[in-house]
Amino acid sequence: MSTINIFLTYTIVGMAAAIFYYFILKKQLLGNFIGAMVVGLIGSFLGYAVDYLFRDNIIEWLSNFNGVNVFAAIGTAFFFLWVFSKVSSPK
């Protein structure tokens, strides 16, 4: 699979997670939507790192889309958005 397709898939997953978290769940985040998008992208690309490190052991059986393990990208993107919302929410 070409590198640009993989990069675009991770980018779309991170942006979709940010849109869902900010507009659908209506969570307040530091930096509003731009902050959510940055954190979603970081989480999505860290999902690539998790997939790369544990591919042979744990998550080989998960579904792949466009050569990308979508579940790892979505999971880490939402985890980072959740942590970011907890850190940036007023107490």
C-alpha cells in the first residue's frame, strides 16, 4: 500500500475522532476544535506505533482498512481525547 494512502487514512481517523468528540459528544477541550483535532491526530498516529510494536503478538487479527489497523488508531485517538478533556476541563 502506498505511504500517502496510509498517512491519509490515519489523518482521517484522527480528524473523525475529533469531530465526534467535539461536536457529537460536545466535550469542552482546551483549544476548542483545533485542540481536539491536534490531539486526535496525535492519538491516531500513536495508534500506528502501537500497531507496529504489537502487530505480531496482539492485534494481527483486527480488521485492516487500506493497510491500516483502524481499531488501534481509533482507540488511541479517543483515549488521548478523553485524557485531554479531563486535563482541560474546569473543576
